[in-house]
Amino acid sequence: MTSATPAGPPPDLDLAFSLQSLADTGPSSGSGLVDPLRGADLWSAHLAAWLQQLQEELPAPLQAPAYSLGLELCDDPAIAELNRSWRHIEGPTDVLAFAAQEEAPPLPIGELAGAGETGLELGDIVISLDTARRQAISAGHGLEAELLFLASHGLLHLLGWDHPDDASLAAMLERQSELLEATPP
């Protein structure tokens, strides 16, 4: 079902990138993905490449030449508040995804108001840098690898993937691995 070389050009991506004001960000954090100046461009490249890879397997209403989504990197207290408010779970988590297409059936891009300017709205991904750092250390890899893993997980959730059981989780993790293997440098 997946393809190593996706057909067609990558979709346009309107990314709203937000980096919460944190003490340990920028070039000294070890990853351009958390650089307030370069981060948006790097994230846009990764997310557009993933959307291009996923294009042929998406349901027709989610196949679009352009997308819009938000990505916020925050700290544990901020994500803990979102986790409590939206999931009724206390404490921080690593990533949250707020899908825009959950409530109603998605509309083809041409039927969306202003679609020519912003693309199909997918929703928002929120990642805790604090939790990502701890998980990266625990897994024995760098912060950038952990952030890409969490963002790919969040993107799949925005596109309708879920993991209510072990088999669904295994399938989702496998698809994430495929996305990450083809991630541009």
C-alpha cells in the first residue's frame, strides 16, 4: 500500500508553527526543528513530504493539492493543561492531535471557504519538548528523531489513524516508520 517514491509534487502546506517561549531552544538545543527562525521551514519540508507519501492511501476527501495545519512545541505544564482540558487525563503527555475533520465529513478542497488560499484544514499537533527530551534520552536517540516520531504520529491522527487496540497501534507505528525512513535530510 505504501510507496517509496510518491507520485506527483508535494502538496502545498500552510503551516502555523509556534514555539512556546522556552529557556532551552534555538541552535544550542541540538535541533533546527526547535530553532525559532529555521524551525517552520524544516517542519514544512518534513510534513509536506509525509503528506506526499500518504496522498494515494488517503480517503478521497482528504486528498488535496494543499493543506493547512498547526504545530506547536510547548513545555510539560502547557501540554498537561491541554491533556486535562480535552482528554480529562492529569499530567503531561508527549503529543496531542486535534483533528479538524473529526466533527463533520471532510469536504473536497474546492468546496472549502478560502480553500485556494489555505488548503484543506487538518487541525493542530502539540508536542511537549520536555517530554520529547526525556523520551529521546530513554530511547537512546537525539531530540530531532523523537520530535519527528511524535510529529508523524500526530499527523497520522489528523488524517484519521487511531490505535484503540494493539493491532491498530502496530499498524500505525509501522506506517510512522515508513514515513520516517523516507524523511528528507
